[in-house]
Amino acid sequence: MALTAAELAAQIMAADDLGILKVKVKEWPDAEGKPMTLGIRVMTVGERDAYEREWIGNRDKGIDNFRTKFLARCLCHPDSGDRLFTDEQIEKLASKSAKVVSTLFERAMKHNAMSEADVEELAKN
């Protein structure tokens, strides 16, 4: 017997589609001095839409903390998926190494299926 629309919708909502990519960051050691393991999660569509709206709304002047605002939505606990940084902590995250943040940003962009072409398209709109 075929599922109803409500049943299909319930299955979609129950699906765990915010996969977590685990990455090691040697520049940020853990308490034992080993490379810290962080999670990079897929943003929800609402988070991505909000980020893209901000980008489009500020395309003439750009977005302050472009990378860290994106990362704050993606960096998470590697097991629970809980966000590591709140929006209020973005400025503090922006004080970290550009090399490390850029590497994480590139990994997060790829994990979120957001390419350079996507960014260029946002800039055109």
C-alpha cells in the first residue's frame, strides 16, 4: 500500500540528512596536545537561505567576517552535532588564524555543496 502524503512528509522530516564531517585541526590541540577533532555539519536550508540573503543584501560592500559567519553555522561537536559557536562569538572566531579558518571554510563549503560558482552566482544576484 502506498504511503500518504503526510506519511512521506513525516519520513522526510525524520531523515538525518545533516551529515557531520569529522576533521582534525593540528593547529588547535586538544587537552592532550593531539590535533583537535571538530565536526563540520551541513547547514539547514533555513541557515543557508539566511546566509545567502545576507550575502545578496550586502554584495556591493561585502560581508564582514564572511568566512567566520559561514563557519559558525557549520562547526559542531563531532559526535552530537551541536553548534560550537553562537552568532555572538563570530567576532572572537574571526581573531583566529586565517590559514586555519580558510582551510576549515573550504572544507565546510565543499561539505555543504557550496562551490565557488555558487558564491559567484550570489554576487551577481
